[in-house]
Amino acid sequence: MKYIVRLYSKFELRALMCLFLLAMVGITAVAQPPARRKAEAAKKETKTVRTGSAYRDFPVGQVMPEDVPWRRDIYRTLDLTKDENATLYYPIVPQNGYESLFTYIFHLLLRGEIKAYDYTLDGNENFTDKNVVKVRELMDRYQIFYETNGDKVRVNDVDIPSNQVKIYFVKESEYYNQQTASFHKRVTALCPVLKRGDDFGGSDSQYPMFWVKYDDLAPHLSRLTLMGSNYNNAAKMSADDYFTLGLYKGDIYRTTNLQDKILVNEMGDDPEQVKREQQRIDREIVDFKDHMWGRDSVAMAKAAAEQAKADSIAAADGKVKKDKVAKAPTRRAATPKATTVKAEKPKKQKSASKSNVSKPKSSANRSSNGTLSVRRERR
């Protein structure tokens, strides 16, 4: 009995302690100034907004690690007049819930959801706070009409120069991830380029506008819907899938190198030589991937079988052609005809008297070989 009484007394003491602590918390809350209570309440109601690579509404491509053992940075030019890249250009003016890539990026800049970094003269991207360019500076620099109302800036969709952005500079990185023992290709930066003509009717000039970090842009691109096919208008995809899958097509104009040169400076103005250098760089990356772990024996056997099949088909075609040539009727070579020797008539001898001179009678017959044979008749 004594043990039970003591047990209940311990529970009572614990209950009293809990009630005392709750009373102290209530007194502290009441004793706080109204301003502090209001600030704490506002802090609780404020939602934490994450931007950049930490903001993920939808799954996006894998972020490239910083400690990769091998990486090759390549700059490409995307021509939006090509079918592979045209989905980034249309529609020029937003309609039916769709908009072009530049219109979407421009709206993000106006809302302050991403940052734009100035395009320097050397063409290198500089993602530092000192190189951040404001939207108003961009609009003043490229003469984009806008309206202001205090600190707010308003731009109509028709005033956004989406129709003049026909080129994009894209920086992509081919890298090897040692954690997963696999190769990946990742877009790291985008730069829209304006194409404008001068007032005198000259050719269009290119004006690179600004650089955008793809990691900051990727969460928003997952919500931008693009048309995926010319033949099936119901096929849709996100802009992030478009870049992650490498569906774009662009020519290499630069690689990260020790001398910081572009291909035109290295190869000259010869377009054929520049084209060969572009192909060499693409082939160099493919060869590096193939030789990293050694070529796949199954793939090599398959390629060898296909090559042997192609060679056998080519050899069979060549044999058939030779047989046709052998069976074809041949024309005999024209033999030179034997020249016919004409017998010269004996010249008449002049004599003082014009008497007839008896001439021996002879007959001339041609033999089968075309020569002339003379046979004297017996008297």
C-alpha cells in the first residue's frame, strides 16, 4: 500500500510540473510586446521561397558535379530557322497559352525570378554579382519600349523583340561522372542573340544580349511547353526535356582552350576548313568515350558483321556487273583492209611512125586476199 501511495504521488508531482511550465509559457507570451508578437506571427505566415537550383517543382536534369575528372566545354550556335530548333522560336507573340523561349525568359527577368549576366567583349560568361545586368539597362541598350509606374516596369508582349532573336549561343559540357561511371552532356548557359539590320538596308548584324545560368533557368523551363513534332501537333514536351535530351542542333564556334580562341581565329575564314575542324572535335569526343573503357565487343562484332555484309553485297554487285559485261555481244575489231595495188598501164612509146605495136595479151585477176596476180596466157 505504501508503494502505491508513493507511485501516485510521483505522478502528481509530474503533473504539477507540467502545469507550472505551461503557465510560465503563457505568461511569457502575454508579456511579449505587441510588435514582437506581430513580427513572429508574420514570420510564421511567410512562406519560404527558394529560387535557383534549389527550387524544384518538377524533376529536371542532373546537376553536373564540381569535382569531375574529365570535362570538355563546347560553345554552339543554334539557328532557330532550322527545323530542329524552330520550336524555340514560335509562337512569336504568346497565344493559346504558348510562348517562345525568349518571351518566357524575358518575363522571368521582369519578375526578378532569374538573373541576367552581361555579355562581355571576350564572349566568356561571368556569373558574378558584379556582372549582373538590370532589366532596364537591357531595354535601354537594345531600345525595347517599356512603361514605368514607380518602381514597376511594364512591357507589352508585342514590344518584346522575340521575332528578332533568331540565334542562341549555348554552352554545353561533356563530362565524366566518376560516381556513376557514366558520361553526360549538360547545357550550362544560354545567350539570346538579336539579329537587326541597319537603317541603310545593310545585312543583319548580331547582338548577343546576356548570359543566363541554365541551373537557374531549368526549374522554370520545366513549365514551358514546346511543340515536339511537325507531323503530330499533339506531341508536347517541356523546354527542359528539350535541352536535357539534346534535341537541338548547333554548329561549334568555340571550345574552351588555353589560348582562348574561337574556330574562326584558329582556322581562318575558310568555311570548309572550319567545318572539318567542327567534325574533328565531335569525333574526338566520341572516340574518347569509346576508348574510356575499351570498345564494346558486342558492338564491335555487330559492326564487323554489318561491314562484312556490306562488302559481300558490293562484291556480288561487282561480279554481276562483270558477268553482264562478259556476256554482252562484242563487236569484232575492224581489220584494216588490204590495199589494192592497181596495175599501171604501160606507157605508150613514142615512135616516128604511128604504127600499132603488137602487145602481149594478158589477163589480170584479183586473188582472195585482195592482191593483184598477173597470169600470162600461153600462146
